[in-house]
Amino acid sequence: MLHIDFSERLKATPTKPGVYLMRDEIGAVLYVGKAAGLRSRVSSYFAPSASHPRKIANMMKRVADFEYIVTESEQEALILECNLIKEHQPPYNARLKDDKSYPFIKIDVSEDFPQVYITRRVNKDDSKYFGPFASAGSVRRTLGLLKKLFPYRSCTKTITGTDARPCLDYHIHRCVGPCIGAVDKQEYSEVIDQVILFLEGKTNKVVGSIKQRMLAAAESLEFEKAAVLRDQLTAIEKVHEGQKVLHLTSENADVIATAPGTREAWVEVFFIRQGKLIGRDNFLMAGTQDDEPNKILTAFVKQFYDATPYVPPRILVQYPLEETDGIVKWLREKRQGSVRVHVPQRGEKRRLVQMVAENAEQGFEQLRVKQMSDTAAMDAAMSELQEALSLPNPPRRIECYDISNIQGTNAVGSMVVFEDGKPKKAHYRRFQIKSVKGVDDYSMMREMLTRRFKRLSKSRRSRNSDETQGTPLQPISKANGGNAWGIEPDLVLIDGGKGHLGAALQVFLELGINDIPLASLAKENEELFIPMMSEGIMLPRNSQGLYLVQRARDEAHRFAITFHRERRSKRSVQSALDLVPGIGPKRKRMLIRRFGSVKGVSNASVEEIASVPGMTLTLARSIKNYV
């Protein structure tokens, strides 16, 4: 912990429930926690005699400030804690990896002919939501199964029932054809009801309903319809047979277990509906170093059920949760019914938890094997680049730069970062080119690199000053994007040929930077160029090093193009008022508020415009001239 006296602030901290945030010296959030009593909990971190677990002890070495938010109840604090962890992704919190927008299956039953589709936003409406799923791939596999079993529509067209002909899905019995009026709203709703029942695990009801319709069709001599229903029934029963039947009567439950690793943990969830195992999913928890398994499960349960709209009446966990009473109370409020969270000690439920735990261990082992193979490929790529470019160190941090413009307009630049062969999106940066007019890519590159490496030079001078004065140097953290400017790259890669490389080298010489390797990648022959070497470097076409620099170059290009399109789009909708000198956003807002539109401003007299707060007679005349 930095040597700061917080004693007076701690005394003034309220005893009410709330959420607290620990920050480092640049203001980045290190940890988010909740407390029934803020003063005692926060004070416990700073007590001289406190004996913290290793993870918290490491965090406290970096804590330079704290803040808190008071809430009305502990349940409110729990919800706020989940939201702040999602927002800030603190490195010392166990948190669902990349959990900002898990996918769900959504069915909007308020529509006349509902669709079944993927969404990443759960709204408080009448729609049915199922999930969350760990990835879009998980959802698509589920949707693929549903489409084989139930003939709902997959199109997005407006259904009138008067189309001249149906699509292929109708002919292969994958859609009941509402577009041509083959079924009415009520008949289509029966299909959607079956989808909902199936997703809820109530396959017996689905089977019973289809059997009744099949028999009715046969009695009415509609043998083709009966045959289609028979095939559908066979497919559903085949899936139904594959669902593991458990001796849990007709319970709905989630079973959760974890396999902790060094820096992250694998969490496995089995979904039991109506006594049957209908599905499973797995999630990665980041920031779990030195955490006990019960802490990992506690963090997962809070964040997972904060995201999902459905809470089952029973949750079986591998280890006892912390704050169980508060979590159960919160879950009951969310479910609007009874919820029980417990660790089974014997019998079928205990064996089920053990099975989930074994699956978690197997899944994590497979992930480790995959990561090891990926790591080997990345190590090979960096070794190849180090040798080919004569670098002093393996390029573990690569910064790649690109320029995007159309005939010199809306010019922008991009900086993307790859660390250990993987994109570090928190450190990406975008630049608006301000000083260059016309088509001059080299000058644009110089402006962007000057702005970026001036910041690095400033950071270097500050650190050298601290070292000279004997001030202990704080390690530069790569955990968040706030201080990315101060991190030195192992390789700067420019998208372009010799000319772009020369522009970058000029910036380095002007700023006195001579210890950061520089290279450019030309698209035509995929050649690498480095300073003081006239010949290009051709890496083998199957080289891991070439794959890595190509990925970085393509990502920089994508990032620059995206920003360029955003700017071009904004410029294209610019109003006439934006062209008037002296009219900024605030005055523009006042004018639109008074006159309703640009046309209204145009029709107003000079005196009327001048009467708007913040306006003058001179500005009013300018507006009339432009508009």
C-alpha cells in the first residue's frame, strides 16, 4: 500500500450498506466490493495488523485511494457491485470473462407471428428469454436443433399471408408457411408454444401435443400432414431419449462446479428441467489468482444470475457460498418465489455435483492443452520475428499503425496493440488527423506517431526524474487501458512500404528515440522493411511470424476504416448550422429548441434569431447568410 494516511477519511465513512472501490495512483479501479457496513469493511483493509490473503495483500500495495457508494440495502449493494464489476473489469475481482453481453434466445410472444432469434440485451418486456449462453456458437447450435424440430419461420419479412409462393423452408417442412396463409395466427402460435415448452425442458407436453395433432390429422384423412407430424415426433423423441433422466422428480435446478487454475477458473453449469438434464454450458472466470473455490463460485453466482432472467428454485453448488443469506434473499426477490442454494452431502444430488465437477476439470484440462499449443505457436512467431528483424528482445508487445482517408478527407489513424500474439483491445487508440490538409499519407503518419511517442517520451522523462530523486518507481501496469501511453512496445509496425517507414523513422529521430525497433509491412509482396536496410525481408509464406504481423496489420486497417466510416457518416449528416462560424453545439441546441428545425431558423428574422439566449446581432446575420 502507498504511504497515505486514510484514518480521518475512514472515521467519516458511514456505517450503512454500500459498495466500495479501490483505486490505484492513476485512478484505475483495482477492486469492487460490497459491505453491510462500509466503515468496518473498508477499515479492515487498512488496519496495520491486518493479515490479508496474498491476492488482497498484493492489491493493497497498489491502492492509492478509495471511494464508496451508499445504498438503501445489502441487496441493492449486491446488484450495484455486479454492475460495477462489469463496467470496470477490476483485475483483483473474480469476474466472468468477457461477460459484457452474453447471448440469449428471445421469443417476442406479443408479435402475431413471433420469431426465434439471438439477442444480447434482456429487456423488461413480455418476451421470453432463454440463457445466457457462453458464446454465440452455443446459441446457434441450440437454434439449429430447434429449427430441425419445430417448423417456425426463420425469415424477417412482414407476414401478410398473401405471398405468391413460399421459400424453400416450407417445401422441406422446416416452416409452416404463414407467409402464404398456409396457417393462421393460432396455428402458428401452437408451434411457438412447443418451442417454448421444449426450451423449458417440458418435452413430455410437447410430445403429447404433437401426438394429438398427428392422430387428429390421420382421422381427418390428412395423411401428408400426419406424416410430417410423425417425423417431427420421432426427431423430438430421439432428442428426448438423449437427455439424461435424473431421480429429481420434476425439479428445475442448476448445478454449478468449478475447476480453479493459476489465473482463471473454469465454471461448469448443468441445467436440470423437469428432472432431466437438458443442457450444459461453461464459463471462464478471470482474476481468480489465489482465490479459494468458494470465492470463485460466489462471484460466479452473483454475476451469472444478475445477467439471466430465469432463476430456478434450486441451485446446487460444489462449495458453500460466501454471503449465502444475502444472495438467497436477492435471488428470491428476482425469482418472486422460493430459491434454495445448498451443497448436497449425499445421494443423487451429491453424485450429480461430482459429475459436474469432473466435467469442469476435464474442460479446463482441454483448455490448457489448447492454450499450450497456441502459446507454442506464438512463441515460435515471436522467435521468428526476433531473428528476422534482428530485434534485441522477442516482440511480446507489438504496436501497429495505419492511416485511413478518402482523397485526404476525414483522415484518421489507428493504433492497435498485440500482446503475446493476442489483441489487447483496451490499449487500442484512434487519432483524428488535424494538421494535414489534402492527400499526404506520410505527413498523416508523422502526425499520429508524433502525438503517440511524445506521450511516451514524457512518461520516460517523468520516470527518469523519479529515479534521479530516489523516488521508488511503480511498475507500469498493463491491466487496463488508462496508462497504455507509458508502456514501451517491443516492436512498432507500420502499415506501408519504405516511404511510410521513413516517415516513422523521422519522428523517432526528432524525439530522440533510438531504442524501439521499427518495421513496416508492404501489402504488395508482404515484405518487411527495417531502417538502414534497403532490401525487404521475405518471411516464408507458412511462417508463424508472418501470420502474426499480417494479423496486426489487418486489425489496424479494420480499426482505422471503422473510425473513418464513423467520422464520414457524422460529417454527412452535418446540418447547415454546423457551417456557421461561431455556432457551437450549445448555440445550435438553443436555436433548434426555439425554432424547431434548421428550416425554422431559416424562416426566422434576424431580430428573432438575435433574441435567442447566447446570440448576438452579428451572429444572427451570419446565420441568415449561411442558412
